[in-house]
Amino acid sequence: MYQPKYRRRRGVILTPQGWNKLQKAKSEAEFKENSGYRYTLEKLSDRTGLAVDTLLRVHNGSTTVDKQTLKRYFRAFNLILEPSDYSWPETQMKEVERDRVDVKPELPGGQVPLDSAFYVERPPIESRTCEAILQPGALIRIKAPQLMGKTSLMARIVERARKQGYQTVVLNLKLADEKVFTNLDRFLQWFCACVSRSLKLPNKLADYWDEMFGSNYNTTDYFENYLLAQIDSPLVLALDDVDRVFAHPEIASDFFGLLRAWYEKGKYGDRSSNIWQKLRLVVVHSTEVSITLNINQSAFNVGLSVELPNFTNAQVQNLALRHGLDWSIQDVEKLINFVGGHPHFIRLALYHIFWVQDISLQQMWEIAQVLNLLTKLYIIAYLPPIS
């Protein structure tokens, strides 16, 4: 079984439980005392009385600090540093093993829970998107391949808005039956009905749908004069897996043009712009836009665009520590060379190494070497030589 390497260092480090506890308190303070904006290092330094480089050492997660430093950091957010919140590097594995009741294993797959100790932020993405959603008429577009963390990021943006008192609706387009995509009229009526139900408002499509006007006009009228008029707070509408619409170009062109029109109403204004400023949109997709859209009517070239990157070495090292693995940078590089920096595969590997313990990092590395060799042999044997 793989035994993690320990390097003797003075001082202590936060356990996953302590880190999660501190981040939760800090986030709550940001919402209440800083208008929802994240504290800069300078503001944190003023609040805690700790130097910026000391704060960086705490945030690094693998660099030790004096226990008094952690006590001061915790006190700044009205917390008490308890023995389960920190450990000495030499006992990190034992501490995490002992605290498994508090830091439970999570089999990676799907959205990372909001209270998870294993969610890794990718600065400045979280702060930028959570700040953007508070702006009138916001539109945020999140794009990344499958299992990169799009839905987990979307959930945190929505949670930020919910804590601000906003109404929130999350609509996954995968929930739509294929018959919903029969035509634009049917699709937009389904769309309006889903939002109504999520807001716990009666379905009043019959009162607002007039065949004399187009589907886009009827949908806009339904939102403007009914849904948005019924609520006093901003509304965050998060649309996940919009790739589903790409397969229906006759619907996609009008639907995404509609979102663009709503964005422009809220952002740039018209006679009804005040009510449209309530609407904040989050659009999530995995693939490139595979249909031809009018550049002046597309929702994919406006708003804040976010593409999720792979984890960095430092982020992987921090995540390993949260799993109780005190890895060197060389250990981290071995894992990244095997699975890349893909968030899901990194978490899956750490889950098996620490929680399941059915494979070691060294075994993974050896498998990667064998696969690399087999790939080279295949290329030599089966591909024609370059002339």
C-alpha cells in the first residue's frame, strides 16, 4: 500500500475540516460586510493583523505556520481554533483518518456539493463570476469539456445570488423530452412553464400566448408582464447543458437570439429596461457552438465568458492535502503526468489512493509508463513511415 512521504517541519497546517470551517465563515462575512465581494489579501491582512505573506502560507495548505497565527485568523471571523482544525504534518494522516466522520469520502461524479471540503477554486474565476451575477442584466457563459466542474461553479454562482436574497431558477435542458423540441412554440412554452413552476407561480401561458405574435414575442411578454413583474428581487436563471439545443438549429437560432435580446434590454436599456435589469442569466455548455448564428443576435459573444482550466500543480497539491496526503511537488507531477490536470480524474485518483486504497501513486505512474510505451510501439508498428 502506498505510504505518503512526510517532511518534518515546524508549525501546523489546517486540516480539511479546519479549512472548510474557515472558508465558510469568511464567505459569510463577505456576504454580510463586503457587499458579497471577496476580501482581497490586503483587506484580510487588515482584518486579521497578519502579513500578506503569512496569509499566503495559510492558504497554500501545505506550508506550516505557527498555531498562534491560525488562532488569530480564526478569531478575526469569530471562530475558535479547535484541535480538530489543525495538525502537525507528521500526524496529518492520523488526524484525517480519525476525523473521517467529519470529512467524509466523496465519490467524484456530477456536481460537487456546496459544503464539500473537496471543491477547489480556480482564482479569479469564482470571484469574477460571483461579482458579475450581482450586476443588473448580467449574462455569464461557462464553457468547458465534460466533468470539468461547470455545474459545480454554476451552483456556487446561484448560491451567491440566493444568499443575496435573489430568486433563483436552475433549468437543465437534459430534462426536456425530445418531443419538446418539435417546434419553437412548443419549446418556449415548455421553457416558460418550467420557470413558472420553479418560482411557484401558476402557469398563465393561456393569458399571454397569442398566435398572432411570434413565439419569441409571447415569451418576452410572459416574462416581462408576468414572471418578472411578480417578484420584487432579481431573478437568476441558470441554464445547464444548453448543448441539447444545438441539435435543433431551427430552435437554437431563435432561442439564443431571444436570450441576447433580453440581455441587451437589461444591459443597455429600453422603455422596460428597469424590469429586465432584474434578470441575470447563466448559460452552461460543453461543446463549441455548432450552429451558425447571426453575430448580432447570438448570446455567445456577449456578457462574461468563462472557460474552466485544468488544475495547477499547487491546486492538486492542496487537494491531495485535503485527502490526507502530504505530497511533494514530485508526487503531484507524477499524478498530473498520468491523468493531466483534469479535475474529475484528479479527484477520482485521490479517492482511490486515499479512501479506497486499491492503488498507489507509484502503481499509477508505472501504468502510465507502460501505456506510453505501448502507444509508441503501436505507432511504430502500424503507422506508415514518413517519406
